[in-house]
Amino acid sequence: MSQLLQPLTFTSGPTMKNRFMLAPLTNSQSHEDGVLSDEEFNWLTMRAAGGFGLTMTCAAHVQAIGQGFPGQLGVFADKHIEGLSHLAATIKAHESIAICQLHHAGMRSPKELIGTSPVSPSYDEKTGARGLSTEEVELLVQDFIAAAVRCEKAGFDGVEIHGAHSYILCQFLSKENNRREDHYGGSLENRNRIFFEIIEGIREACGENFMVGVRLSPERFGLELLEVQTLAQQLMSGGQIDFLDMSLWDVFKEPIDEALQGRTLMSFFTELNRDEVRLGVAGKIRTPEEAEKALAAGADWIMLGRAAILHHDFPDRYREDPGFTPVETPISREHLAAEGLSEAFIAYMATWEGFVEKE
């Protein structure tokens, strides 16, 4: 049997029935106040029904001021729990692990969306984001923890902490964005501090079988690959997370840093000592062959984004037919609608070059 179809265990939480995870995808389908919509519920539960071993929500913001896009799922208030409970229960009914991704856009929160200036570790001239006070950083930590508690109350198996793609935790990690002079800025240890405070707080506030993962991106956004590699090792050695999700843009690419080229970007993370932590990768995995290749290169599991948009049942199709070949893009709007995408989601996908057929 293909390794992709083999189960995977974690230190906490249930066993994943295969190595397919649904990537957390922006889809702009929920209500303005962050309450889950029927459209987003349908999109996610179709993937759980289609065989994904783990189904992850889109980025769900932990503070109202941290909203990053219209129609974003929220987890910053108790009013969100009812919808999240229905979602988690349905995902789990399909024998898929239910994970909510915790997010705050920081300086990437559009001012016109949140109604005020966005916030960031330090003042950002380009976006007009103001720097957070030390007390506000401490509140941010507590709001990530409170969001995880809501997710546990809603029945999710766990959460993923979004520390990638220049959102607020990634901004703390970046020397360019983080020019703080308190204990959240300066050294790598200080810039990383917020990650470990959030993780420790979630572990203290939630049950011992509640899963905790982290998403990182290793370059761009003012990040240094070797610093991110150090953080990844610290996270995996700390014994407090269950999985690390590396968002690589292309799992087979080389680093941007010319001095570090000659090997894949992924290899900087597969070579680390994982202890009991499971390592996953995302980035242009479009076919079963590419997924198999990523596992052969040392990943424990793979995340599908665009491929999961095109086929809600990608894992089941591969299980039933080892020769399964996904459809090519650009794809018709009718196909996407049949795959559970709402008009808002299709409109968003149409902004991706070459993905949706032109009308």
C-alpha cells in the first residue's frame, strides 16, 4: 500500500487515517461577524467526506482587529462556538481529524475592513500599522489561548498556530518588522518568545489530548532561513507540539538565499531531529506522484490546497485508482461549484492567474 494511505499517529489526539491534510485555505465564504456560513461548512465537510485524514479550517482570527480578509471565519468570541461545534462534529463524523487554524493578520489587516489602523510588533510606515505595547502583546497571547479553548469547547481535536506568511507571529519573527526593545524584540530568542508563550498557555488551558501544531514559512517577509530552521528545531524539541507544518510555496524548490542553494528548501527541515513531532509540507503538490515524492523526501504528511479545490475527494480517488490524474487548470466555474465552492470563493479563485477559465 502507498505510504500516503498509511495511518499516522501523534503524541496527542486521534490517529490520522492517511497522510492527506487539507491545507488551510482563504475562501471568504463566512459571515461579516466571523460566524460560520453554510457555504464554508459545505466546502470543508465535503473534503472530510472525500477522504482527507485531517481537515483544517481557513485562518480563523483570534481578535476582531486581526481580520485579514472579507468573510473570514472567526474564533475571537463565544458567538462563534455554535457554528464551530457543528463543523467539528461533522468533520469528525467522516473520520477526519478536525483542526482549527488560529490566526491574526497584524499589519496585513486592511484598515477598511477592521475600521481602524492595523497593529504590528513595530510601527510600519507602508501599512500605517501601529506598534503594540507590551501589555497588548501579552493580551494577544491570551487571546490566542482563549481561541484554542473555544475550539476545544466546540469539539475540535486541536488547533494550528499560524506563524507563517507575514501574519502577526511571522512579523514578530522578522527582524525587518520587529524592532521592539522589550523582551519580545531583539534577539532570536526574544522574537520567538510569543510562539512559546502561546503554546505553553494552550497546553495549560486545554486537555492533554488536545492537538497543537504550528505553521511556519522559511523565507521571504524579512525571514532568514537558518533562523526559521532554529525555531523549527526548538519547537520540535520542546515536547509541546504535535505537528509542524512548513509552507514552502514549492516543496521541491531551492532556497532563495544563494549561499544556501544546492539542496531543497524542504531538506533544511527534514534533516532536523523531530522527536515525536510529525513534519508536514505544503507547496505546489498537485498530483499523487508529487505527493509520493514529498513523502519519499522525508515528510510525514502532505497538505493539498489547489489540488483539494479541484477534487474534494482527492484521497478517495487515489485510494480507489492509483493511476488517478487530476484535472488541469484553468477550470470551469461549473466544475468548482460542483466541488463545493460558493460564488464568493470562485470569485476569489479567479484572482489566481490561470486557475479559473475566463468568462
